[in-house]
Amino acid sequence: MRAAILFISTLFIAAFIATLAAFGQAPKRDLTGIWAPVNAIDGIAPNGARNMPADGKPEHELPYTAAGLAALKKNRSSNGPNEVAAADENDPAHVCDPQGFPREVLFELRATHFIQTPLQTMMLFTYNKVWRNIWTDGRGLPKDPDPHWFGYSVGKWTDDKTFVVQTNGTDARTWVDNAGRPHSEDLKMEEVYHRLDQNTMELTMTLDDPTYYTKPWVALNKMKLKLLPPTTEIPEMMCSPSEIAEYNRKHASRGAKQ
Amino acid sequence: MKKGFGIWVFSTWMMTFSLVIPGELLAHHGSAIYDNGKAVVVKGVVTEWTWSNPHCLLEFDVKDAKGNSVHWVAEVSNPPDMTARGWTRKMFKPGDEVDLTLVAAKNGEPIGRIVRVVVNGKTYAGMGAVPGEAKQ
């Protein structure tokens, strides 16, 4: 009996110590691991960027230029206050075009695997099993980049806990977020990954697109991410054209009938 | 005690508490087509269960007031989200009797979004809250 009590007590103490250790200092200049938003809804963000959702509130109105507003009106989203029936929308991601960047982070951001090498940091995303690379070898952004779905990214550590990423060269066919906010090829972005401790970091993302927006705006403001166990099995979540077609045939197209 | 084990213990606890995903989500497609203020309660017989993206679909037949069979198609979210709610790829099979609470299309088409389903004596939460009912 005494041995059993001693054994159980030891287990509890071990678990307590292990948990305390988990709160310890973060490793320096290292984001390696599988991270996910602390609040799942922050990453999924169906109505648009977490800190500027398309919810009709005046404080979330984006500072569009005339060109930006015209581009917005061309995007028919099936989410948000101006949503249309699924059969009437024109979301490029719903025909399985790449979400691209920044939408990959502003919509359906789920478990994301960060891998660091001496030359680059890679982010492997759950949604569609796509990845992006962020050069960390000291190079700058290209001055006249060709557009790419995920743009061109460079990053550097500004202190032991803060990794700052700059991106340009994105493809204007992609939407900024799930609400259909547009962007031009002039879009530049800054992401700040700030590690708070072993298990937590914050992500702030600012978009600057003078062609479509009169001033920079903050899409994510200190969104918290948590470190998942290294054995986390990331579920498969793919956009399949045949599955989309079947969903539209059986369901979405019927909802749009007048 | 290795630090890595501590991380694992803590993270596992954190993940357990964070896997619950809000019920209002239909991340890829919204709810514009639905009459979200009205719950529709039906009994049906399953004909097909499709466990796939972008949304899982349950097909079932319902007898209307005249005794005619009406074929319904109702959606929930994607497999990863539904897995987090305890749903599985094999939870329905053709011939299963189901009690469903839905929100249905405004246009009268027999399509909907499952808010709650009872199958084989077990109740599962679907998407969103039952209209007119306090959230669970």
C-alpha cells in the first residue's frame, strides 16, 4: 500500500515538474516546431482577417483607394456580411487555385510546422499541404519581383525572441482573406513572430498596398500561437477539384436556385 | 526529467482544451442560403454519407405529410473539424434511421445544415446552435 502511494505521488510530482519546465525560457532564435493558433477560430477566420473581419462594423472598414474598392466589388465571397450563395461566388480557392500569401495565414491557419535551416525558415501548412520559404541568409527583397502565389519572403531576427519577415512579389489573383479583400502586386507585408516563452508566440501581420489601400493596416495583432507536441499528427485537408464539384452538384448549386 | 517531456505534457493538456472548434463555422462556404432563424426537425433514413472536403454531406430520405419520400442533402464542416467533435467516417451507413435538427434552405430545396443528429441512440452536435435554443 505504501509503495503504491509512493508511486502515485512520484507520478504527480513528476507531472508537476514537467509542466513547470514547459513554462521555461524559449530557445534563442528558434521557432522550430508545430504551432497552431491558441484559439482555433483566430486561424480559421471565415469572415476575414482576425483583427479586421468583414463584419460590417465601422472600425473594421478597410481604407480602400478607389481602385481597391473597385477590385473588392469584383470578388464575390461566400462568407461575410456581403456573402453570396456558394454557387454564385467566385472565390479562386474554391476551384482549388492556391490560396497563396497572405491568405494561407489569414484563413485556415491550423497546425503549421516551422523548420529552420541556416539559410531559410520553412512553414509547412495544414491546409492543402503547401509550404513557403523565408530566406534568412541576409539577402533583401527583390526590387522588381515577378509575382508568385506565395510571394518572396526574407526574414531576420531582431532580437533573440523576435523574427521579422518581409514579403513582396505576391500574385494579385489571390485574395487577402476569406472575405475577398483584394490586393495588388504592390502589396508588401511584415510579419513579426515574437516568442513569449517555450510554448507561446505572438504573430502580428501588417499589410501595405498603396495601390488598393490608403494606408497600412494590421490584419493580425499579436495573435497567439501555441506549440504542439512534436508527435502531433496533422490531419489531411486538401482542396480536391472533384470533391468541390461533387459538393457543388449535390448541395451548393441547389441552394442558389431562386 | 527531460524538458522535452515537460513540453509534451503541457502541450498535450493545451491541445486537449483547444480542439473544440466553434459551432458557427462553415469556413469555406457561408450560411447565406439558409433560414438560420428556424429549426427544422425531421426523421430520415440514410442513403449516403460523404466524408470529404469542403463539407461532409449526409443524404437521407424523409416522408412528407402525404407519405411521399423526399431526398435531402445536409452538410456539416470538413473532416478535421468534425473529427474534433467526435464524428467519424463510418458513423452512418445506408438504412440508418436518424433524427435530425437542421437549418434549411430559404428557397425550399431539401438541403440543409445539420445542427444536431441522433443516430444509433447517440447524439452528435453539428454546426451552430439550434435556432431558438440556448447554446449548449
